[in-house]
Amino acid sequence: SLYFTMQLQDDTRALFEYDEFSMDECAFQSTQIFYTNEPSNAQDADTITSIEYSRDGEHLAVGDRGGRIWIYSTNDGRNKCKPKPFSSFVGGADTDEKHGAMTTDAEDEQEPESEDVDVCKDTEYGRLLSRGVTYDFYGQFQSHQPEFDYLKSLEIEEKINCMTWCRTWNNSLSLLAANDKTIKLWKVFEKSMYRPRGSSFRSAFQQCPGDDEDHKFANVRLPRIETEDVITAAISRRVYQNGHKFHIHSLDVNCDCETFISADDLRINLWHFDSPNTSFNLCDFMPDSMEQLTNTITKAILHPLHCNYMAYTTSQSQICFCDMRQNCHIDNNKLQMQHSSSSAARSARVASSSSSSSVTAP
């Protein structure tokens, strides 16, 4: 089950009052609970292993152990993903003789701009609090399948380890999903199923006695293209593999919308969206002998505004900020912060409890 969006019963500002009376009165409640499968029929493949919001907060992606991705969307998110009508694909300007109206592409492009202006008048948080955030099921697809590595005699699970949304400029959705060894770029969109209606060619060519040639084509009607159904489809656009020897645990898309990073326990790789067969190694913790391994990577992210900045955390409570403009390898060119109690002589129990497991950017 997925326990979702928590809100305060009273005013949200009471959350920041730290006296005993106010904290006792504040109580969180779940505003929405939904399941990928019924609790009575839940299996091990239905275990949720990853969850990720879209950048605008209108979509929520949920990955499970069975390699499936479930997408939940708000009403505004679904409206943005609706496909265009068939008339928008025919010519640059369409004239309707019945209504005497003409619509051009320039007018169609101005419509979403006016909607954005109206939205910007209100505060984003005020808009969300006023209407309430309610997510409905949007679509589900199988992202990964179980594989087998014949060189290492190792079975690769289909479990979704991490996901991240990509920036989109149209009515489709794009996201990256990774299991232990393979990263896939998915495009999710709504597709209209069209069919022709109103054709009269068959009846028009029937030869009737006493009819001349001009009367035979008098009542010919051209077929109209109408929308029969709208389905949600998912297409795998790219597959990025053979870049990691250990389990992938981090994915993040760069703000330049051209590259992204992936990280496992010992390496951080930089990928280009259009080059799925090659990757550039940014950081490598691989020692000469695995017995000398004392530090591993736990999380890696990119700066949301500057494409050259990156940060990652390690199992020794280290937070490292890197500038990729200084050097192609960031092992030595980094700003490092570490907890004061971290040392090589501490016990294994203390080391595991003080390990930095995640880092994020506002």
C-alpha cells in the first residue's frame, strides 16, 4: 500500500510552533490512500521499491519489485497530457463554412500562454491547498524484465531501484527508470484511436436504372475522421546498459536536458541521452583489492540550475560538492564535508549508523 500526502488538521503554520501544547494538538492524517494491488492479494512482486514526483508535482511514479511502473496524475496533469484533435494536424489554417470561423496555428499556440498567465497570478502553494491534491490512476506498464548475466552467472532482478522525471515541452511524459544494471528512457503519452465515418462512396457508385452520370455523384459525402478511443501508451526510447558493475541506486537529469548521471556503490557515470552505448566515468572508488574497500557512494545528484555542479554522499558521512569544469575526474577536485565523529578507528556499528544515505537539492 502507498500512504500518501500528509496534511495538518488545523492551520499549517502550527507545524512550526515547537511548544508542547501546540505539538500535542497537531495531528497528521492521510488524505489519500491507494494500492497497486489489493492487500489480500499482495505478493512479493507488488512491494513498492521506488517513488518519485514529477517536477511540477502533477504526476507521481511508483515502481515495484516486479519491474512495473505505476503513474498517478492530478486533473491538471491529465489535461496537459491530452492529445490534440485530428483537425489540428490538417494544414495551417482550417476554415469552417458552417460557423464561418478560422483557426490558425498561431492562435493555438497562444492559448496555453494565457493559461500560464492565469496560473501565475495565484501562489503555487495556495493553489494546491485550495483545490487539494488528489491523484488518480493514469497508467501502468512493464519497465524491466528479469535477465541473466551469463559471464558472471548472476540473475538480474527486474526490481525498480530508482526513477527520475525528465523535462518535457509537449503533452507527453518522459522518465528514466533503472534496475540493478539497466537504465531505460520511457515516453508515456495518450494516443487517440481514429476511424473514418460518414463515407458514401459505396452507395454512390451503385448503378441505378434511369440515373445519369451527373445525378450519380450528387450525394457523395467525404468521410470524417473521428476519435474512437484514447489510450495511454508507453514506448522505450533508449536503453542504457553495460555502464555499471554494481547495483544502480541513483539517477538524476541535468538541467541542460541533454545529459544525466547514474551512480552505483563505487562509480558515477555521465550519460548523453542520444548515446546509449557510451558513458563517461566521473568518479571511481574501485580499489586495487576489494579487501581495501572502506568507502562507498550512497547517493549522487546534480544541481537543479547549474549543469556543472554535482554532489554525492558516501558511507563515511562525507558530503562532496564537485565542479565538473575543473577536471574531467572529480576524485580530487571537490569540496568535502564530513561529520566530526567520523574516523577510521571507529567501530563498524558506529560507522554504519553515521553513514550519509541521501542528499537532495531544494
